[in-house]
Amino acid sequence: MVQQYRITLLPGDGIGPEIMAVTVKVLEVVAQQEHIEFSFQEAPIGGAAIDATGVPLPDETLEMCRQSDAVLLAAIGGYKWDDLPANLRPEAGLLGLRAGLKLFANLRPAKILPQLLDASTLKPEVVNGVDIMVVRELTGGIYFGQPKGIFTTESGEKRGVNTMAYTESEIDRIGEVAFATAQKRGGKLCSVDKANVLEVSQLWRQRITELGKKYPDVELSHMYVDNAAMQLVRNPKQFDTIVTGNLFGDILSDAAAMLTGSIGMLPSASLGSDNPGVFEPVHGSAPDIAGQNKANPLAQVLSAAMMLRYGLNQPVAAEKLEAAVLQVLEQGDRTGDIMSEGKHLVGCQEMGDALIKVLVGK
Ligand SMILES: NC(=O)c1ccc[n+]([C@@H]2O[C@H](COP(=O)([O-])OP(=O)(O)OC[C@H]3O[C@@H](n4cnc5c(N)ncnc54)[C@H](O)[C@@H]3O)[C@@H](O)[C@H]2O)c1
């Protein structure tokens, strides 16, 4: 039976349209092989939407996303829109999309590809084999807790305040995503908190421990955030899946990503419960190389693989895409950002052609 999915494509700005075009071609090949039928619909977001409609996230774009099975986003932003007020800048489109789809879980993998071992700043023996997924809570914690603001004390001194707060239900829903993610991976989950100092973390630890009873097949551990930061650079191979709150996750996911050393290779997923997920590369719109066929499309292709695995539950198709990426790297194809001596420099489109060749076995 053919599985049908409606996918909203948001190419955005800069290199976005180039890497999206390549990814769609590659996805169509995998779809045919795996009895999947994609119906792609495209909508503007970011600078492209500002130019077309005056706002970074038109209502029609958000509605189209809501009506689809998954959203594949490239990148937004560029010099042209930098002087606009904050609520009309391209980034506001991205924040609006996340809020509009109630995406509370952010998944960021950091996987070392043996072919790109040299790109890491750490010793090969430390990073070889690293395969981590950071699950970060995205809509709660200290970034949103009340009260927040800069207030004046009775003595006339200014005082900056933020509040770190999580409710049980907020912890439970990110916990569920994290346990389910660990089940699809290596079966190990490390929950990161600061329960030795923070009450909010004590509640976090209690709830995650309680939830763990529902997932006896997942090996749960807990770690304080300061130790986790240290362990990530000391011995990153000990981690499989990490779950943590908004602030700790913001920091740890960047640190974990940089173990790989190459920004053009990093995908991500943002998930909610009642709406489709958004799958996008970690990198920005790279305006410095836009329109020159120089962009690395692999983070976008790997984002499409995450869409297949976590958004559409099509793990076989996801594995095919990931294996194709490994194979083109193995045969020495490199875009400029990951180029090294003795390898074969290719453009964005040629990288796509190489992936398709591998997929069809020619
Ligand atoms: N999620 C997003 O859409 C997102 C994320 C970060 C930045 N941005 C926006 O992107 C614009 C540029 O920001 P920036 O320069 O800080 O970050 P960037 O990630 O766009 O670029 C940083 C550097 O990495 C290179 N690079 C990035 N992706 C690449 C790829 N796929 N292939 C080859 N090289 C690649 C760029 O050429 C540049 O030299 C800004 O407007 C920023 O607001 C958007």
C-alpha cells in the first residue's frame, strides 16, 4: 500500500531555496523506493514572506503547516531585513511558527561521521563513534517563567529577574518525547538538571523518575548540568539520549553539536503533540554564499531523514537517506565547508546528484 503524506516546504531565504530543491529531489527518489507518496506544498516565511506580504509569517503559511503531516523548513534571514523592527524581522516568523504549532520539544542530534572525523576540534579517539541526541524543552523554563523583567527595589537599585519554573505536565510531556526517542535509538536516557540546588530541578527529577517506570526498556540516569557539560567534552561516547530543560538544553545542544565541528551537517526537529513537527537544519541562511551553488545540502537532507523517522514513522526510508549521505562522503564528495585535502569539491546540486546516484545504485 502506498502511504501518502502532505508536506509543507518552507524554503525561506539565502541558501534555503537551493538546499530545499536538492532535498526534494532526493526525497522523491526515496519515496518511490519505499512506497511513499509526498504531496509537497510550498509557502513563504522569513524575508521571502516579508517581501511578498509584509509579514514574516503570513496566516496562510501557518494554516498550511497546520494542515500538513510535517513541515520541512530550510533557513530564514539576511542582511536585507536586518534593520526592520524586531516583530517584523525574519526571526519573528520562526518564533511565530514554533508558537503557532505549539512545538515544545527540540531534538538535536550530534553524530560523528567517521568520514568527517578531522572536522572536530577534539581528539579522534574521544569523538569517534559519538552519537548523541539532545532533547530540549522549548517553551517553558526560565525563558518564559513569570515574574520576569528589570524592576527597581525600594532602595532605588535596579534588579533583573527571571523565573525558572516547570509544571508537572510540562515535565511529563517532554519526558514522554525523550523516552520515546531513546526507545528509537540506543535505549539509554540521561536526564540533566541541577537538583542539588534548584527546587524546579527536584520536581523535574521526581517526574522523570516516575515516568521511567513506564519505560522499563529504557535505561534512565540523572546528571547535574555542570557535570554533564564536563562529561560532554571528556567522554561524550557515554551519552545516547539526553533530556533537559530549556536553558540547560540551549547550552548543551550547542556544545554537543560542536563535537562534530561542521555546521553544514547538523539537522534538528521540533515536535509538539497535536500539530505536525518542523524539521530544519541548525545552520542559518548563509547569505554570504547564497545563489552560488556552494551550499552544503546535507543538513537539510538529514533533516528530511529526521522528518521520516520522528515525524512520519518511516524509519527504513530515514535510514536510506542517512546511508546515502555516508556513502557520498565515503566516496570523497565534499562541498566547500567540509572540503579537505585529496577530496572532490562539488556544488550543492552535484551533491544532490551524487546522493541520487547512490540511492538508485548506479
Ligand atoms: N534557523 C534559522 O533559520 C537561522 C539560524 C541561524 C541564523 N539564521 C540567520 O541566518 C543569517 C546568517 O547568519 P549567520 O551567518 O550567523 O549563520 P549561518 O549559519 O547562516 O552562517 C555561518 C557560516 O556558516 C556557513 N554555512 C552555514 N550553512 C552552510 C551550508 N549549508 N553550507 C555551507 N556553508 C554554510 C556560512 O556560509 C557562514 O560562513 C542571519 O540572518 C541569521 O539571523 C537563521
